[in-house]
Amino acid sequence: MFSEQGLKDAQAMLAADGYALAASEEGEHVVVRIEATPEACEDCLAPPEVMRAVLGKTLAVPAEAIELHYPE
């Protein structure tokens, strides 16, 4: 359902700021989990609504289909 190359690109983009990204398909949704590493830049992670829009384009799915989980 989602672009594997887009996933790799998003993972590389977030890794540069100290975050890990995983995505999986669950029905008609794409579940995206972003985890902070010890080196994470807290100010570098875009707000969820912005990240959802970016991921929609990068993963080639509607932004509304993305269930986004941010680090706690």
C-alpha cells in the first residue's frame, strides 16, 4: 500500500535528527511510529499535522490514512 522507497527516505530524514521510524499496514491505514533515540533533537521533530502531510506525500498514501504515533 505505501511506498517502500518513501519509507526508506523518511527513515533517513528522521535518523539525521535522532529518530527512528517504523511503518506497517493495518487494514486501510498505515501505522507510523516515531521513536526518539538518545541523540534525538527535541526541537527538530515537526508538529504531528505537518509530519502527517509530509509522510502522506513521501509514502504515497492519503495523509488521512496515516495513524501517527509520536515519542512520549
